[in-house]
Amino acid sequence: MTVSQAIGLCSSLRLCEPDPVHYDEQFARLLAALSEVSPVVEPAELGRAYVGTDGLEKLYGSPQQIVEIIQMRSAECGVRNFSEGSFATRDSHLHSAFRIPHSALRVGWGRGKFVSWVAATRARPGEAVIVQPGEEGAFLSSQPLAALSLDPDTHRRLRQLGLTTLGRLAALPQEAVVSQFGAAGRRIWRLAAGEVVEQVMGREAPEPIVAALAFFAPVADRAMLANALDRLVERALKDPRRIGWRVQAVRVRAELEHGASWLVEATLKDPTADRDRMAAPLRTRLEQAPPAGAVERLAVEFTAFAPGTAELQLFARDASAAARAGRQRALRTALQEIQLRLKRSLLYHIIEVQPWSRLPERRYALIDYEP
């Protein structure tokens, strides 16, 4: 329900504003603690991280001992109550659920990120579920279809087919699922059948470029905040470390009155070094979900980068050439999807054969489209 409805039903309701900056800092500390256990740590989202454990048995011992080390490191960094968090690890040797004292962390252990993630969601706070290699199919068969990350339309179509568990989805012929859902159908079928073993990919944490501004008096005016946002983006772009790189992810932090905070992030589809293109999604977020109070300090962070040159930039001399290149890429993607679903291409080129002919059928011909 909406906040207004909740207040109408409970006049004594107390609203607790979120503190996203604090959550982000806590998760960063948690990732640093996990990096002391394994050199391969992949953050997925706030509160969820994958830990690669290949070869750690010789260092720490059994899976239970590795889980205890993870729990101990997380407690040392001060993270004790991530009741919605989970850790997913790659290896497994047992199939059990055991209690981890003094912890609200959920741990899943299995081959591949998907199996370990589903195992973590099945664990109770403070417990771990370990899936033995070779038992992935049996474990996944009883899990609900909601374990798959699906768009609402795909989820609705699967429900209309009477599919409620991963086991029922895996029981269908793979080609039938592919013909209905294309490449996405092949992926979800293989995930449901336990055939996909996604390796944990350790990521080197980039050193962010930060530009900050502290206001003499708290500011609540959106126009002033948007102008400050533009100036901070421009200042961060001038940082020497940014030379030769385009920005792919940008984040804005704000410290509000009374200790509250505000945080928005934007991942750019096309990395850029243009101030306006970078600030546009941030201004949109500012209008749609503004800070809940006056801002005392505002900071812009560039957290992910891409090489400063790309094929499109090298060969596209103007905007129209860049647009044509984008349409060609979209057309190639559509052609691959059609061929995957129907086993043949239905796209053709129209070419002139006998333009002087009186018969229209002889003037042009169709040939298979090959991008």
C-alpha cells in the first residue's frame, strides 16, 4: 500500500527514511572482508555477493569451515544483521543445512552462481544450504519458477502454460521452449535443468573519481541541486585519471540534514565523456525521486569506465553514420533471434535485376539478407 494509506490505517505509524549511503558503505566493508577469504569475489547487488572457493579447501578445510571463516570475517567488519543478504559459493561436497550461530547471513553453496543463489534463498537466516555436485537437477526441480530472473511478460506466459516449478520447465523439450522464447528461452531452460555452471568472475574494484561540494547552508531547491550536479560532473570529467577513458557508471551521494542520506546510480548504455549525456539520467532521478530533506553535501562518483575509443567513434564521421551503425547492429541481433527460433532467415534484400522490364516481377529479386 502507499504511505498515505498506511498512515490512514495507523495514525501512530512511524516512518523510517532509508539511508542508502550507509547501506552502500556497509556492503563495501562486507566485500572487503570477503576478499580476505577468497581473491575471487563478485558483487551482484546490494546484499548479495558470489565468492569463488576453488582451491580454498587446502587453506581452510571443509565447506563448513569455509562458511565459518566467511561468518567470522563478516562479523569482524561489523556486518551482523544483513537478514536479506546472501553469499553464494561455487564448490560443494555435501548436501545439508546447518546452523551458523550469531549470524543473519544466508549462505548457499553449489556449482555455479545460479544453483548457489537458489540455495541461499532457501536457507534460513543464520543457516547454509549445500548442494552436492551432481544433485543440481534434483535440487532445482522442486524450486518455484520465481527463482528465475524473468520479465513480467515471460513469467505470465510461463504461468499460462501451467509451469510453476523449475522441474516442470526442464521437463519440456528444449527446442520447444526455444521456439517460443528464443535465446532467453534456451537460457532459462538450461538454468532450470542445472546445465549452466556460471563461474564466479572476480572484479578488480576501480578507484572511483569523486567530485564533492559542501553547501554553506542546506539546499532543498531542485534547480540549484541540478546546477550543482552539472558542475560536479564537469569537474570530475577534468580529473587527469579520466583521460583516455569514458564513463560507464556514475553515482550521486547526498548527505542530508539530521543524518539522513540520498543515493542514486546510473549505468550508461553507451559509455561517454559528454557532460550532458552523463548528467541527463541523474537529473531525471533527481526529479522523480528527490532527496527527502535539504542537502548539506553533494558528491558525484565515476565508478566504472570503458576505453576511450570504440569502433563506432573511429569510423562514424557524423551523427547519421553513427545512427546507421546502430541500426545495423540492431538488425543483426534481430536476424540472429529469428534464425534461432525458426531455424531459417525470413529477411531478404531487394535488388534490381532488370529495371527496364515492363513486368514488375522481373525488375527486382529477393536474396537472403546477410549482414
